[in-house]
Amino acid sequence: HAANAESQTSMSAATHPSTRSRILVFLTISGSFYRDVMRGILAYADHDRSIIVEPVSPEATSPTAFNDNIPTGLIASINNDKLLQILRQWTRPIVNVSSIVPNLKYPVVRVDNDAVGKMAWDYLRSLGLGNFAYMGKRGVLVSDEREAAFRRIAEHHG
């Protein structure tokens, strides 16, 4: 009977949207990175039927517009101060998937920029190149971290 009760509970959560967790996804999907992030989130949601993913464009609205039907949480690409100010009003859990704004207090899922710097170094060296320059956007976390990693590796290898 216990297995049957578990099966009914799982079936109920999967078939009745009111018992499912609602996750808003605030992403600008103009870049391939964020499209890949969205594909991963949707694949997970397809696997775990207990959550509903609702993609929302951060340019179109703010999460405070959903106060009538408050989502369980938010996945966001916090990549500018305007969005950060809006999200500071948010009281539900937030996970950041951006590497643009430094020193945020939210849990983050992002690219390992040290590994990217090392991969760039390894690739350029495999081509037999020996003189390097790094071009990035100063003050943007992802760019600053990749530059720092590349510089460390270059200095280490002379």
C-alpha cells in the first residue's frame, strides 16, 4: 500500500499543476550561452515533472509583476545594475547564471573562467604561437577572470 500511495502522490504532482513548483527563468536569450542555459533548464524540467519553467524576458517585465501568482523561485542572468535593483525586491530564492556583475550574494551557476583561460593558452601554444595579447571588456567579471587566468598561465610558462 505504501508504494501505491507514493505512486499516487507522484502522479498527482505530475498531473496537477497547482502542486508543482513554479520557476521563473529571467534570461536574455540573444546569445548562444544563454540559449544553451535555457536548453539545459528545459531539459531538466522535462525530466523532473514536479517543476514548471516559465521563460520571461527581463526586458519585458520584472518578477514583482507576478505577485498574484508568486513563483517558487527564479533563475536569472543578472547582467546589469537595473535588473539587480529589481531583483533585490524579490523575496523568493534566486540563482544567478551570469558572470557579468561581480560580488553578488546569490548562488551562481556559471562557466569556470580559469579553465577557459587555460584552454585558450593550451590551444594557442598547440598552434606554435608564442606572443599573446588578450582582448576583453574591462570591468566585466567574465572578461576580467579570463584575462587573469590567461596572465597567470602565461607568467608561469614564461
